[in-house]
Amino acid sequence: MAILDVRNLTVDFNLDDGGTLRAVDDSSFTIERGEVMGLVGESGSGKSVTALAIMRLLDSQADITAGQILFDGEDLAAKSEAEMRAIRGRRISMVFQEPMTSLNPAYTVGDQVSEVFRAHFDMGFGESKQRAIEMFERVKIPQPKDTYGKFPHEFSGGMRQRVMIAIALACGPDLLIADEPTTALDVTIQAQVLSVIQDLQRDMGLALLFISHDLEVVAQLCDKVAVMYGARIMEVSESTELFSSPRHPYTDGLLRSIPRRGQPLTPIAGTIFDLRSPPDGCRFHPRCPYAEDRCRREMPELRVVEPVAASTDPGSSGDSGGTGDRRQAACHFPLTGAGAKA
Ligand SMILES: Nc1ncnc2c1ncn2[C@@H]1O[C@H](COP(=O)(O)OP(=O)(O)OP(=O)(O)O)[C@@H](O)[C@H]1O
Ligand SMILES: [Mg+2]
């Protein structure tokens, strides 16, 4: 059983003017135990709202209006806030983009990590302090013992993000959600923090939902990738296959928009639509170079797509049981490789 099985998740915001905005629309994906899944897509496509829905941390204007979030077989969408408090931080944790806003400036970082142990386990002060220091070692903070008594403002952004990772992983969760965890950091620090996340993911056998704008980092880190556009999942694929032969024209456009040395950048023409008034048919059709009449009329569902050819698509025709590791695209006319159309 997948550790996370999101089925037809739909999240609506109730806007002040009385309208609604569907920020996540009928979204389905699974993450296996120990698997790293990337979630990518342009700004505003619904990545963070997806993460916050799983954590049940949506703000009061937002509701999960359909679907299930099966975590280890239990539907988080149906849990009470008290039940979620026992799961959050203990079995599912989240790391956000900006570590300063998540740490309490008034308490030492040691207090904030050891508090996690005392809140979730029957642990005294001495033991929780010892465990906090061990966590500082695991996230490779230099002088972990001296770190214990320091306040958040005494650290750089990269070190604060390590403290956040220590807090998130203190209880040995099954699933970590990292939403742009290194975007606020400068490039060399980003690489260090990513390697801390990657090492701990492997050591702890963590399932990881990794949200990022940075497709190159996603390619390095993730086993599998889901691509979102305008609140909908457009493609789910093993990472290597997604990057070598995207099946959805939107994925193809995203990959072409990555700056590569010596190659011109080709941004996707047009802009994302207003989520309050989505286009009919495929959400991407106004920007899609391959759109046909059917695309303007009929919304394509996410479905398993046939492999392109045995040589370019080895993972999808194999003997694996579930649909989780087969290629899925929400497109009437999926690409067949190198930008060519079926
Ligand atoms: N508090 C809110 N009130 C109303 N609409 C919201 C609110 N928060 C998010 N939205 C809407 O939900 C959509 C999805 O937002 P979300 O934060 O998930 O995007 P994202 O993919 O994480 O983008 P980014 O890459 O910029 O972080 C946004 O386009 C926005 O229209
Ligand atoms: Mg976001």
C-alpha cells in the first residue's frame, strides 16, 4: 500500500466577493514508502495548496470539497483537528520555504527541537535535550552541543533551515513534505541543504514530496514527478522518463523553458489563466501549440498513456502491478517523444 494515496483531491477557496476559486482540481497521485516525488509547475498552479491540504493546514477560506487523502490507508480529509495534531510532526512533517517565519524567535533552537520530543513521546528534559543534539548532528550543524542554547537570529538562513529539518524529522515521520525548502537560500547553501535532505531521506527511508520550481534539482532528487498546471495534474511519470521524453505538451514547454548553456530559452507562450474563470476543455489548450477542437471542448482526464517505443520508455510497459509507476498524462494527444505528436 502506498504511504500516500491522494484521490480526486479538490480544494476550493471562498473569495471575499462571494465567488469561488478552485486551487486544486481533481488531483490524484500516490507516493510509495521511501519514494521521492517531485511536484512542479508554474507559480500559482496549486502546489502549496496541495501540500497544505495534505497537512490539513489550509486557511479558513479554503475547503477540501471532494476527494480523499489516504495516508497509510486512513483518510486525512476526514480527520478531526485533534487527530491531525497527533499525526502532524509525528508521522507527516513539512518544511517551508522561509525558515525564520516557522521558528519562534523567543526560544532557543534547542528548546524548539527538544519540545518536539516531549510533545510526542513520554520523554523527560534530559533525554529530549540529548535527542535534540543528536538531530543537530544528523542535519550536520557544526558544534551541535553549543547550538542547543542559541536563538534563531544567531544563525544564517541555511543553518535555520537545518534546524527546521531537525524539527521536522525529530519524530521519524513516514512522509516529509518540503515546499521550496531551499528557494530562499543562496546557491551554494541550497546545494548543502539539499544534500542534507537527500541523505536523511535515504537513511530514514522517508517518503518525500518535494515541491520546487527548479527542474534540475527535481531531476537529481526525485524518483517520480507530478506536473501541475492551473490546479490540475497534467502528467505523472518516473523522473528520468519525464525529462527525456515528456508526454504532455505543458511538460514539454516547461522543459524547453529551462535555461541551458548555449541554447536559447523558449518560454511557454501566453500566461496562466485566471483560476476564477478557467477555460473550457483542457486548461492548457489556449497555450498549447498542438491544440485541436477536442481540446477546446473536452477536459482530458489523467490516464495511463501507452509507451512510445520499447527503447525510449522501458519503465512503462513492464511487469509492475499498480498504476503508480506508469506514465500518466491528461492530454487527448500525448506527445510521442522529441516534441512530435501522436
Ligand atoms: N489565501 C488564498 N485566498 C485565495 N486564493 C488563494 C489563496 N492561497 C492560494 N490561492 C490561490 O490558489 C492558487 C494556488 O496557489 P499555490 O500557493 O498552491 O500556488 P503554488 O503552485 O504553490 O505557487 P508558487 O510556485 O508561487 O508557490 C493561486 O493561484 C491562488 O489563486
Ligand atoms: Mg507555493
